[in-house]
Amino acid sequence: MQPPLWIRIALLSVLIVGLGVPPDALVARAQQGPQKPTPQQPVPPTPPSGQQQQQKAPTPPPPQSEISTQTNVVTLDAVVTDQDGDIVTDLKQGNFRVLDDGQPQQITNFSPTDAPITIVILMEFSRALSSWGYFGYKAKGWAYDFLNHLGPKDWVAFKTFDLKTHLVDDFTRNKNQVAQDIASLYFPDFSEANLFDAVLETLDQLRDVRGRKAILLLATGVDTFSHHTLDQTYKVLKESDTTIFCVGMGEEIDLYSGSGGTPIGYLQAKNQLTQFANMTGGYAWFPRFEGEAPSIFNSVAAFLRSQYTIGFTPSTPPDGRYHKLKVEIVDNQGNPLQVENRKGKKKKVIVYARQGYMAPTAAAAGN
């Protein structure tokens, strides 16, 4: 219940001096009774001083080139070298022979590399095998060095792993930004190195990226805490079309192990990295001295720029099994190709390609 009008006028009059409102206006308000609040338009927040609100542009995706729209076409990338490691170039489709479980296949797609590199630097940054993080710092320097071997059109992503996997930079052509992020790494936080989990997670993220793609794995090869096993990792590698290049960081353990011999754990770690590379058509290096790194990274870039993409439709029906692949290089007469090495002697060539593929089931192939 509202008070009488004369009381409301008296109370409002007391405020005249403080408010500076004409008395007639106050009387009019009192006679009108309570007023409904006037809705106000929301005011956008003011950015902090010196800052501008910007909408982050989406990161362009890495280049994708579809080899074939047929789901039953098997594609693989191959690099051919002589026995000294020098890459053999200018090969034609007729120089390649593909065997699927020992059976020759008809090559339907063939092209030499002409696309930019698409690669993930997957780097162990932990205190595994070194309480003060020596191998982590070593990998940091190597990752930084590898950027010097990439061109302006190449795509690179940067990830680290210890107890977990960390995406530092998504695919980008901005090598300077990646270099700054590598340089900003300070000190490894954990002694764990979840190698298997990191590899599997990265392969899964690359699954839908079409075209040539690779991982540069800088690691000791030791796994201490992964949720996945080595056998599970090998199983995924068999099905993957991503090439893995491995650079082992722990060779000093072998070099300075003394008369006691190389620890069994490191021999196993080294073998794991070698298998990762062999199964995916890559290569594994185990440098003992810092001066070897530039040559290794030059080889990685050369491998990626010298790949041949080969496609074929299996002559056998889809059976859901793992099929072993073998790529042979032949001359114009169908004989094993031989090239002269640095000493002028003719030697057979070496092919680096993934070792097999998982065939789809009949039901999956029919979809």
C-alpha cells in the first residue's frame, strides 16, 4: 500500500537540493506512481588497454591429394637408393614391380613426388635415461636443426611427449613460430616417456590426412608408462600409410657403456625404433656425435622429396587379412636393376616401402 500523496511529495522535496531536480518534476513523478525500469541495450565489454580483440584465422589444412577414389586401391610410397645410401632418381613405372603375398600386381597409379612435405616432429622431452634431462635437451637442438631442411611450402607440426603427448604447433608453414616454440622449452618435467601412446595418437590424428605424410620421431626408444603395448603398436603400424623416420637419441649409452656391454634395455629400445621405421617404409639413424645430425636431416628431407607413389588394385578378393608387400626394381628387360656405386661397381638397389597392408573385409569393400 502506497503512502498518501502529500507524504510522498514531502519526502521527495527533501532530495531536491541533493539531486538538483526541479520540484515540479518530482511532484509529477510522485503523482505517476512507481515507474517501470527502462530496458537498456547491453554494452559490449571494453578490451583491456593496449589490446585489440581479434578473431583467430583458422589454420590452413596440410595439402591433401587423393590418389584414387576406389576404396580397394592400395597405395604406398617408395624410395630407392644404392647400397651407399645415394638416392636413385628418374625411375619409370616400368621399373617397379609390386608383389602382394608373392603375387605380382598390376600398377594402376604411379607418380614421382611433386607435393610439399607434410611432417610431424614428434619429440621425446623427458628425463628418461638421464635424471637431468640430457637427452631431452639433445632432441630440442635436433628438432630446431631439422627446420632448416624444410622449404617455404612444406607443412610441419610439432609435438612433444613425456608422461603425456602435447601438441605444441598444429600444421603450419610458419617455421619461425615452430622454432620459437622449440627454443622456449625449458626443462623436462617428467622421467616418463610414453613412446607407444605418443606414436599411436599421432598416427590416429594423421589417419584422415591424404597424400604423403611422415613422422620424424626423435626419441631414446624407451617406453616407461604407456597404456598400449608394443604388440598393439606394431599392429597399428601394419595398417598405417604414414612413413616414420626415427633418430635415436641414446647412442651415448652404447658408446660409453664400457666393458660391461650395452644395457639390454637400450638394445630393446633401439630395436623398437628400427622396427617402427622398417614397417612403415622409413629409416632409422643412431648418431653417436652431434656433427652427424645435419647430414641425417638432409637425408630425411631427401627421402621425402624422392618418393614414388604407387597404387594397385589387389588381384585377390577382400579377405580382411594382413598382406605382405614387396617392391622390386627392374631394368627394361625385367631383370633386377643394378647401378654403379661410388667405386664404379654395379650393385643392386635398396627399396624403402611399407611392408604390408590390412585388406578390408568383403562387406567393408562393398560399401
